[in-house]
Amino acid sequence: MNKGKIVQTGTPVEIYKNPERAFVAGFIGKMNEISLNGSREKKFVRPENILIRTFDNKSRDTGKIISKQFMGAYTIYFINSHDHIIEVDVSEKDNRNWKPGDQVNIELCRKIN
């Protein structure tokens, strides 16, 4: 609901995985608002749908790890990319143990419309 109006119906899983609007995505879970390649086009991506890759200067989607937070089964990385702070959730099985100060590439796996 937004201002007393229903904006989307469905099961919690359907709404989480396929929100119809950015408002719904933010209401039902965490999300990042990202400008791709430093452009004005904005995309919305959940923290678990972003991959951290080894830095190479061929990609424009780069950032710098500014901090991290161990959460048990996953680690939250906070990355400064094009003057935006992006939150990335990395499961322990995929964690390369990036450190603050590391320059990295980011890959968006699944965008929210």
C-alpha cells in the first residue's frame, strides 16, 4: 500500500522477486538505486543481486570498498561507485574477503524495473 492505495498484490515471494515499482521493492526489502556506467539512467537492484569482481580498468561499473559488515551467513559490503554508496550482500561461500580500500568491478545480475 502507498498512501492508502494498493499498488501491487501477490504472495510475499512474488512481490519480493518481481516488484512492479521501486516503491514496492523498497517497501518489501532492501534495494540499491544505481546509475549504470555513470549515466543518468537509474536501475534498482537488490544487494544480493550484485556481484563483486576483481578490478580491471575495462569496466565502467567500478567502485571502492569503503566498509564491510560480517552477518554470519553473508557479509555486507558498502561500495562507493560514482558517488553513490551501494550495498552488496555476499554469501560466505562466494566471499573473497574483500577489504576496505579495494578497487573492484560490480556486476548487476538482476535489475528491478
